[in-house]
Amino acid sequence: MKMKYIFYCFIFSFLLACSGSDDDDKDMEKPGINMNGSNSFPQNCVILYRGESFSFRAIFTDNVELGSYSIEIHNNFDHHSHSTDNVECDLEPKKKPIKAFVYNQDFAIPEGKIIYEANEEISIPEDVDTGDYHFMVRVTDKAGWQQLRAISLKIMDKK
């Protein structure tokens, strides 16, 4: 009985020693997306035009190391929401897409970066549907944490 008690105490002590927290060494924070600066683009409710290009500009940050980011643009003709900003833009009436603009691209961030200034040129085809769209950017750090920012915009005909 005494040996059994000593054995269980030994196992319990071993498990306690092994269960020490390594959280101090782990990245436990999500990366950041800053699209609020004067050079950031696009902003909520901006109007973009068919057949033209624009530069996506934002600053990504992380406490340990950034990994990658992606940009997605899709229609909001059904008035769905992604709710990352409190800004509400005027919406056109709901409609069915015929040839909606769809953009989905992944980008690598150079290794070792904790701050990265993104600047990507995006072209809007001449023949896509005009109307309400969502612009979504996701940044992922090396540990796999992800942050999302979604804004609303319009694609219109050139004046």
C-alpha cells in the first residue's frame, strides 16, 4: 500500500512538472490591420469605377511575426453583412448578380516582419456589375492567428 502511495505521488509530481505553462514563449495575440491612416485605401463607402485600378494600402502589425494576407472582393447585392465596422453605407436595391466582380488573392509577407506596409494594385474589369460590394482583408501571423477587416464600397460606371 505504501509503495502504491509513493508511486501515485511520483506520477502526480511528474505530471505537475510537465504541465508547466509555455505560454510565455507562444504567440497568443492576433495580428492587427490598420486601414485608418491618411494613406490607407479603400475606406468605407468609397466609390470605385469599372475599368479603373486602385491601390490597396494598409499596415499590418504583429507582436512576434507576420505571415501572409489575403484580399477578397465580392458583391453585396443581397445586403448581407460582415460587421467589422460600425459605418453603414447607403445601399442600392437588392438585385441578382449577372457578372459580379470577384477578386480573391493571397500575398506572402517577407519573413521576420512585425510591421508590413501592403500596397497592391487591383484592376476592376470594365464589364462587371455595378453596385454594392464588400472588400475584405485578412492578415495571418506565423502562429496562425488571423484578423479580418471588411468594408463596404460601390463599383460604378465612370462619369
